[in-house]
Amino acid sequence: MPNLSPVGLLTIHYAFYQLSSAMAGGFAGAYLLQLGFGMPVALVAFAGLLAMRFGMRTLALGVVRRLGYRRTMMLGAVLGGLQFFPLMHADSTLWLLVWLVTISLAEGLYWPVYHSAVAVTGGASRGRELGTRTAVGALVGVVGPLAGGILLSQFGPAVDFGIAAIFSVLSILPLVLLREFQAGPIPSLLGSMRGVDRTAVMAFAADGWMASGLALAWPMALFLALGSHYEAFGVANAAAGLVGAAAGLVCGRAVDRGERDRYLILVCVALGLGFALRAGAGWSPLAATIANITGAAVMGLYAPVLMSVIYDRAKQSGEAYRFHVAAEAGWDVGAASGCLVAAVAVWATASPSLAVVPAALGVLGIYWCVRTKPASAIPKHVVPAA
């Protein structure tokens, strides 16, 4: 391993895990469309997935209590790889349900622990750390979509999803070297929602609402605009990954220089323009590709701005895991409701690109939450573990 610090190990893990997601998870919506799902039905399926993920909280807390933080994250990554096998047969109602349960459990276990790990192990140069992670994710977003598009079109889903599953399992190797970290006591379900950081929950809810348009509805709209060709879809996302990588590095360093508020205004304006560009991109493959590339540049700026605030607040709270359990619950609610509204928008307008329009309201929530009181003003809560 080139860097055995906790931050370095988590970054290497993130690269492998995101490569798995970029090769296969990023094609999930497109794959459902190819199986014959209409876009409104696919969005409702994603809403169901997120509702299940929200409902996994009790089970997830029990697993963390038994396995600890590090091993729970490893289990979540393995389950994240296994979800591709039922996805291959999602045209069957039974296998669709198996896929929804598997991925909701995987993400319910994985994401609160991963975010907690990043919050408590990093922080010395939060902007640079997040800029590097955003850039790594964006560069993986170049290789992954290219490989996924080629494998899906030339060899079929069994090969692409199988390789993606292997990368997801390989992502646990850096976690084997990671020391157990302290993310606070493991709360009961009721305790996880008591005395929560409302600003963080609202920020994640707004982010989830936006993600319903940008991360779930838009890829399907882009896939349809590109003629439902996996290779074209992969190339478009690969080009976007290069731009996102550069933007992430620039913004991360700006955060460390104390320029987060200035970048916040820039990011929010750019997000609004990006939504407008995507909404009108359905008429042309070229327009859709341009909208996708410019959108990736904006997201490269957006991620360090939002997550630097969230991670600082989580670390300052003294209970990073409880903090992120509540925040992820907010994300699930925002994203699930956003998917349902997006499904209605597509059904009512018969225009896939207009599915992103409702998600634009999330920009207002992000602006309000990020510019609110600093992390140093957050009270520390002590909630006994169950």
C-alpha cells in the first residue's frame, strides 16, 4: 500500500469500491430500462430501495454492535458486490425483490460507517483530503464507465457484473490493514434519532433530493438520449469523470484556504444552471453529453464543499456514527421522495430529461445548511449505547 495512514487506506478502499460501482452500479438504471422497465417504474423501484434502506436501521445497528465498525464496513462492501447477481435477473419479480433487499442492506450497513470513518480519521487538511477523494472517484469514473460500457455491449451483464463484484470484494483489503477507529457509542434506534444535528439531517435530505435527479433520473435520461447504447453511455460518463477530477482537486484546496463560503455561492449557481441544461438536453445526444460533462465539473466542486462541513460537524459531535445514522436517514427520505416526484414528472410529460427538474429545489436546502453555524458551535450529545 503506498500510504498506510488511515486516510490513505480509506482512499484506496474507496477507489476499488467506486470502481465496482462505476462499472456496474452506474449502469443499474440503464440495465433496468433494457430489461423493459419504463423510466417511471424504474424510479419507483429506486424509491422502494431507498425506503427499504431506511427500514434497515435497526438491523444495521445490531450488526455494528456485534461486529464493530471496521468489520461492518467490510461486510457492507461484500454485500455491495453480491447485489449484482440478482440484478442480472431483475426482470423476474422475485429476483428484483432480492436485489432491492440486498443492496438496501449493503448500503444501510456500509455508508454510515464509511462516513464515520472518514470523519474521525481525517480532518487535518479536510479540503485536500476530500478534494483527493473526489478526484480519485472521478478518475475511477473514467475507467469504470468505459470498461462497463464495453463489457456490457460486447460480453453481456454476466461478465461486467461479475468483474464489478470482484472489485467490490477486493476493496476490503485496505480495510484489513485499517485499525479499529472510535466513532462513539453504538446507539439504540431511538437513541440514534434523539438530539440529532438537524442541520446535517436537512443537508443530507436536500442532497438526497438532488441525487434523485442527478444520480438516478439523469443517468437514465442520458442513456435514452444516447440511443440506449451502453458504449456511448460509458464514453459520455468517462469524459465527465476527467472534468470532475480536476474540479475536485481545485475546490478541495480552496476549502483549506478558507474559501468555502465563496465556493458555496459559485456551486449553488452552477448547480441551478446545470439542472436547467440537463432539463433541455433530451432533444440531442450532443446536448446531453455536454450537459453531462458540465454537470460533472459542478459536482467536483460541490462534493468537497458539502462534505467538509458534514465531516467537521460529525467529528465535533463526538459521536460520528450516531451522527451519520441520522444523516443517512435524512438522505434516504429525501432521495426516495425525490424519485417518486421524478417518476410523476416523467409520466406526466413523457420527457425523460424533465425528471431532473424537481430535484433542483434541493439547491436551496444545501445553500441554507452549508452556510449555517460552524462545527465548533455544535453541542456534544452523549447517548448511552443500547
